[in-house]
Amino acid sequence: MKTLVAVLILFIALTGLNSCSNSGNGELVGVPNRESWFEAPPYGMLFIQSGSYNMGPDDQDVPWAMTAETKTVTIPPFWMDETEITNNEYRQFVEWVRDSIAAKLLGAQLEQFLITENEYGEELNPPFINWEEKIKWEDPEQREILNELFLPEQERFYRRKELDTRKLNFEYFWIDLRQAAKKYDFNNESRRAWNADENKYDGEVTDYNYKSATKGQRIQVKDRSSYIVRDVVNVYPDTLCWVSDFTYSFNEPYANYFWHPAFDYYPVVGITWRQARAFCVWRTQLLNSSFLASMGETFVQDYRLPSESEWEYAARGGLKGAMYPWGGYYTQNYRGCYIANFKPMRGNYSADGGVYTLIVASNDPNEWGLYDMGGNVSEWTNNAFDEAAYSWTDDLSPDYQYEALPDDPPVRKRKIIRGGSWKDISYYMQCGTRSYEYQDTAKSYIGFRCVRSYLGRDVSDGGSGSQIY
């Protein structure tokens, strides 16, 4: 009897062991209960399937710049914004930054604006903003606390109480994966070129209730946290870029281009490269941290600026040897109408229907449904500019990035812009034309759009891949 009981106990133990490990009778079955995952199409974005194309000029090098050569490259699939980011979309970012700073100021005196403990009763340091608590800008108590966000008396025009946009600073973090990928131990700091410290960045910048702003410098790599980079960027566009870009031209009426509702659906301009990158980080947080995390769902890839090769691939729209995003060699259709917003002929800006920028999607899209890939405004890309980059970058998703330090020479701060703008001649709208601007400058003719890498197998063409053309 005792022997039978011992056998039963052993059998139960072995059965339980097999059940807990879920080994599938000793077979390799993988980890159970993994969620099935499908990437839903992002709102306002189009899917760009993978493929190969001939990157580079399709016409003569008009200015003899000699900065591009023909090169066959392959691009993985990704999502891309259908249009450039509009004033109204960027305003959502600006108002989020405004409200987050206001909530921090209110939280210092009114505890309902901050969440100090997590669901396990553990203290949060720093605390989270309680977005469920609405800011009441007209409430006397809150208005008094928030008074420092507004212009001082001596700077007010006609005594109007206006927000001091110099205080709209966005603190964000990003992981420097390229530095982390370098194979050396934590005790070797010789190759570490960028991180945050406690010094001021780019002059005296005040970011209320944050730590002091950041400045890049060489520091010792101590642990994984050394690869987490902190930055603080003022997010408000340069509304006077219309005046400063053209010294002997009357453009003062466009100083209200960003905030006036008449321009809500025009492409945002006056944005530096650093501001555009900060917008991408915020947009990622808005989806991943604010929504998907609250729903218990898996995160998606980060929003970012497109690489130069991704931008050109998308602009060509799958057309072989397309000089312009719409294909062909001409800037007019068969009826003689201009099909983009640029500087036609010898400076007849109005010939294409717009003197300055136009509402996004005013002209027809390219073959992949992307609007304004040529004309309207030039667009920031993620890549640093180097005249010879095509010669030494990879042919698989080529990408050249350089994180310029604040005291680097200007040549290190050049970022590639593509597509041409309302004030450019047609040459700059060509798919293969490269140009650049400095990352800390804001222009009345440069905007941006975001991309997001696609997760999973590209099945848009049956998995066979696109043909080289």
C-alpha cells in the first residue's frame, strides 16, 4: 500500500512539473499565452512598402554641387505622414507643453494636480501630472499661481495678458543606441561623445520646475544610464522668421501665421530641427505612454524624422526614374496648370495659385498618396549633411547621423532638407536634389513630417519584394 502511495505521489509530482513548465511533453513549443499582435494603421499616415530604387539625381547637376551620385539602395517598410505637420497639429504639442508646465506650478501648491504614488502605494519621484484634473485658467486662485507664465507688465502690448512663449520648454529623453552599440566596457569613456549634465544649454534657458537645461559634453560612461540623453527645447515656433528671412520684403502680416485660425491647416514653419525631433518624441509618448500603456497594450515603434533615403524613396512613389514626385519631367500638367507650389518661371510666385505656403494637400498626391513631397515647404530629415555621404553609407537603408555638440563648428550642425518650397525654383523639388540647413535655425520655408518604422513582414506586395528600377 505504501509503495502504491509513493508511486502516486511521484506521478502527481512529475505531472505537476510537466504542467508548470508547459514543456509540451518535452517538445519545444515556445512561451505560452503570448498576445497576438497586429499593428493598426496610424491615423493620418500611409504605408510605404519595402523596395529598392536608384537613389540620386535623374537630371544634370544644375548648380554643379556634386553632392549626390546614383546608388541602388533598399528601404524597409515604414509609415509616413500623408501631409506635412500643420500649424494646428503642432499647436497640440505647444498646448500640451504649456499645460504640463502649468500643472507643475499648480502641483507645487495644489496637490490634486500631481500623482505622488503608484498603484502599489510606492512614492513617485518625480511625481506624475494628473491630467484628469482640469486647469481652470480663469479661477482666481489658479490664475494667481499661473501668473508667472505670462509676460511681465512692461512687455505687454496694449496691456493684453499674453503667454510668455519663452517659457514653453519641453524636457525629454532619448536613448543613444549608437553609443551603446559600441563594443567597450563601462570604464572606457574615450568614445563617449554626448550626454546631459547640469549646465545651461544654448544660453540662459529657464524651464520652470525642471532641472537646469542640458549641454552636451564628453563624460565618462558609468553604466546603462549614461546612454539616456536629456534635452530641453523651447517648442514655440519662430513667428518672426517671415520677417528675418527676407530683409527687403514686406512680410510682417505673416507674423501671425502660427497662431491665427486662418492658417490652421497650413504647414507649420519656423521650426528648428531640434524642435522637430522633440515633437517626434512627444508624439511617441502621447501614443505609447498616454494611451497604449493605459490600455495595457504593447508599445509601437517611435515616431521620428525620416532618413534622407526614406524620404526620397517615398517621394518617388514607386515610379522609375521619376524626376519629380508626380513623375515626368515637367512642372505643369497637360492643361498648362502648375502642379506644385514653388517659384515658377522668373519669379511669378502666384502662377501656381499661391504666393506663400498653401493649405496642405492643395495639389494632387504622388502615386503612393503622399501630398506636397515637392514644393510648399522643404522638410527636415533625420540625417546630417555630408557632401560625400553617398560614397560610404550602406546600401541597406542608408543613414548618416551626427549629434552635434553646442560648441561644435556650424559645419557639424548641417541637417538635410528635401522637397523644395514655395520660394524655390523647380530644381529643388526634384526627388534626387539634396540641400541642407543648420539644425538650430528656423525658416519660413522649412517644415517636416514624421515616419514610423513598420513592425512585421511586409506583405503589401505578396512578400516578393519590389523590383529594382
